[in-house]
Amino acid sequence: MVPDLPSTPVGYQIRNPDFAEEVERVFYQAPFVRHLDFELVSFEAGRCESRVLLQAQHLQQDGYVHAGVQATLADHTAGTAAATLLSEGQIILTAEFKVNLLRAAKGEQLYCRSWVLKPGRQLIIAESELFCLAGEKAELVSKATVTLAVVDKR
Amino acid sequence: MVPDLPSTPVGYQIRNPDFAEEVERVFYQAPFVRHLDFELVSFEAGRCESRVLLQAQHLQQDGYVHAGVQATLADHTAGTAAATLLSEGQIILTAEFKVNLLRAAKGEQLYCRSWVLKPGRQLIIAESELFCLAGEKAELVSKATVTLAVVDKR
Amino acid sequence: MVPDLPSTPVGYQIRNPDFAEEVERVFYQAPFVRHLDFELVSFEAGRCESRVLLQAQHLQQDGYVHAGVQATLADHTAGTAAATLLSEGQIILTAEFKVNLLRAAKGEQLYCRSWVLKPGRQLIIAESELFCLAGEKAELVSKATVTLAVVDKR
Amino acid sequence: MVPDLPSTPVGYQIRNPDFAEEVERVFYQAPFVRHLDFELVSFEAGRCESRVLLQAQHLQQDGYVHAGVQATLADHTAGTAAATLLSEGQIILTAEFKVNLLRAAKGEQLYCRSWVLKPGRQLIIAESELFCLAGEKAELVSKATVTLAVVDKR
């Protein structure tokens, strides 16, 4: 008998009453993220979506999106998904991440959706999927797993 | 507007008419897999499920399932999911994998489901989710991403 | 000018006066490790070496060492290297690891050396190199990076 | 007896007589790399060193180097190390990478050294170490493992 297996967990608990302001702040505050023109699309407890309209500066020599842009969007969006679950006075630091580049990434927009796989007190594990949007078509171009440390702000 | 994003790809193509026999052979042929008493539960194009009934030999000192057992089941089941897509005369070799241990793993059974995320000619990327089953309860205990090389048998 | 870069850190501090007994206990205590016949070769602060004399049970169908055996030895030896740095009453849990299988692994012995790359209060990062020994020849067959959580025993 | 284990392989073979021009071209050609002001420091068969002088645009909100900058420099320098070993008409694509952020990264300069761990015909595995330089001090801040695919240019 194939057992009844849970899909990605839902029903995450929000601990910070000002989480929405805090999450927006976390997303846009990093100068590097503004330098890359990333945009926050939406978020809720344990999830975040973001995107970047692709310009020449995001590309490799061959016109495809640079792996570094993909890795940065995957990491930053996963960190923001984790940040939705923080208590006041806590911050998120990336401990490690792994990204698989699945196909050559080309299009007008790179779109990321991230969700928390395991919310822990000290470590939060999140995943990110990156899609290239070209016209009506959305194609999965990379997948990342991110380990985030929950740290008390000093 | 949030775009319409594809979920995990489906509709994989089977290339080897004898794929079912071949997949069973691939799963059980490794002496290490038999040494660990792994069982093939089911498979179809691009997917595989497997399990192991937990015994003392699979555990750590504290009674939880050893990370090595989880990694081995995740890798082997991902490899079998990839093997469903091979042409005759090809074999699968693991190039690399990463596994996140999400929680202490305890129960009667460790259950794995794996699916191909990207079927390539030279590389196949697959994911594995591992669940511990205890009574009626199934809990996600780890998640792995596996990069597999497609190689011509000599 | 090329700067003077530090190589792998040394001079780790031992915190537990009984660390030697504790490390031996940690290495051999897991039933799964005994089931696989792993042997502790040597250890010091922040480092550990181990091995396994290869038998049929460790192999894949083609006679090469199974990726799961390599992953398990890499993880377990990295965990033991980390355990040399614990204070009394602490234990090590693997949070995640990644292993690259570099070549087909064949020989009489699989040998692992692991070292701590970053000793943290909550997370210890270690690396493992695995060699296959065949006669006089030692060949690097895989490389792993392991993130370990330091946890208080209850 | 502790065996005599090889350290990181050396003596890699150069296949492209114009490899030096090609490597410089590969490093600087990507618009994203120029957007981030990365600099090629030195290279030889199987190795590459690079750096970036840190400016506000490379940072997170807290003044530390953004994980995405570190990941991008680690990936790009590993890819350039791999590119030293190509034959004419081949290019390098990143298949996947993993990076561990070891400490908060602060300083005037982020410096990367990368080397090939395994040169294969289809896959090249490389490692990158990233250091923050502050005054006379160089500190290891992250470590990456990169899997690169060797592809024929069309």
C-alpha cells in the first residue's frame, strides 16, 4: 500500500505582528538586491515570490541569465520566505545553499517562488524554484535548497 | 500578476521497451542495497517509490535513522527514477547529491519518493523526499537533490 | 599582488577533557556503522581519519563502491571530526551534506580523512575526502561538505 | 598505517594553444561580471584567482558582503579554472553548485581562488575558496563546490 504522504507543509505561524513591514524592509534593504533590480511580488507565512525584469547586466556572454543572478534571486527569496516566520529581534543569515541549473535560461523575466520546507528554531530550510518567462511560456530553469540560520539581532 | 507556473514536469517518455524489467534489475542488483533490505514499491516513467522496514542495523546510537541510510535510500531511489527514462544500453551513475536532514527520523518504516526534475541527454536531475512512517503518521524527514550522469554501457 | 591566504585552519581547541573516549564512543556506537564495518583510524582536535575494508556488501552491481557507502563514511567521519571539539553534554547532528562522486571507486579499502573548516558554536562545517586504496595506489574518489549542528544532550 | 594520500591533483594538461586569450575572454565577457566589477588576478592550467574591490553595491543591509556576490564570484572563478582545460570549440556551463557561508564577510576586498578537483571529459568538478581581505588580514569566508558541464559550441 502506498502511504498517504504529506505534501509541502502549510499553516505556518506568524510570530511578529509587524511581519509585513519587516519582510518588505528585509527584501529591499540590501544594496546588492537594489543593484540587481529585484522586485518583491508577494509573500505570506512561509512563502515568498519575487522577480527581475531581465536586462543586459543580468546576462552571460551568450545571452542567457548568469548563474550568479539565479543563485542570488533563489537565495534572497528563500531568505525572505524564512523571514516571514521570525520573531521580533531576529534576523536570517544564509548558512549554505545549493542550486541546480536545469536549462539555459532565456526570457523577459526571471521569476522565483520560495517556500519553507522546515521551520526550526535555529535553522530554517527553504526551497526556491526559478522560472524564465518568455511571452506566455514559463519554464523551470533552476532549483535551489537553502539552509538559513535564525540569529538574534544585537 | 502572478504567472501560471508549471509544477513538476510530467509526461516523460519511455525509450526502452523492456524498461520495467530493467528498472527492477537496477534496483535490486546492488549488493549494498540488499544488505540494507531496501524494497522497491512502485515506479513509472520518471518516478520511483521505495522503502525500508527499520531495524536496529539502520539506526544511530540514539535510535534515530542514520543519515547514511537516508542518503543511500534517497540516492538509490532517485537513480531508479532516472533509470526509467534510459535507452537500451545506457546506465545511470550518481555524479553528486545533497541531502538536508530536516528532523530526527524515527518510526517503523522509511519511505522514499523520487521524481525526475529535468531529463537530459547527459545529465538527469532528480529529487527525493524521505518520510518516516510511525503508525498512521507520515512525516517528511529529509529532502535530497541528485545529479545523475547517463553513461553508455561498454 | 597575490595576498597571503590562510590554508585550512589549525590549532583547534579541545573543550572536553575526556574527548578521546567520547570520540571513540561516538564513532562506534551507531549500529549502522558497525553493520558496515567502518573502522576509526585516528583523530585529533578538528580532524578524523577512518576506513572500511571493502567487501561484496559495500558494492554496486558493477563492483564499484556504492555511493551510499561513500556518503555514509564521509558524513560519519566528518561528524566525528566535529565531535572532537564538543564541550561535555553536547552532541553532533548532521544538518545537511553534499557529496561529489569523482570517479568509479574500486580497490581493497575506502579511506576517509575529514577536517573541520569552521568550528561554530551552533554549526560546525567539515569536509571529507574519500580515497580508494588499491595496492600501493591511493586515488581521490569523492569529496563531501558537511554541515553539523551542535546540540545539547537532554 | 596511515596511507600516503594524494593532495589536490596537479599537472593538468592544456589542450588549447590559445588558452590564455580564451580564458581572459571567458572571464570578462559576461555583462553580469562586468556589472559587478570582478577582476581576473591570475590563472594557470586548472587554477584561477580573482577578486572584487568591495563597494556599497556588493553588500547586504548590515554591511556584510551579500551571499549572492560570494556565490557569483565562486561560480565564475571555478568556471574560469575549468575553462583553462578546454579544447578549442568547447565551452563551460555550470550544472550545479553549493556554497557554505562560513562567517560574516567584511573587508576591502573579496578574493577567490579556485582549482579543478576532477577534470572529466563531460563534467569538471572544481572548488572555490573565498577570503575577505581587511588590511593585512585574510579570512576564509566561504567555500564552494561547482559541477561544470563541458559542451561543444555550435
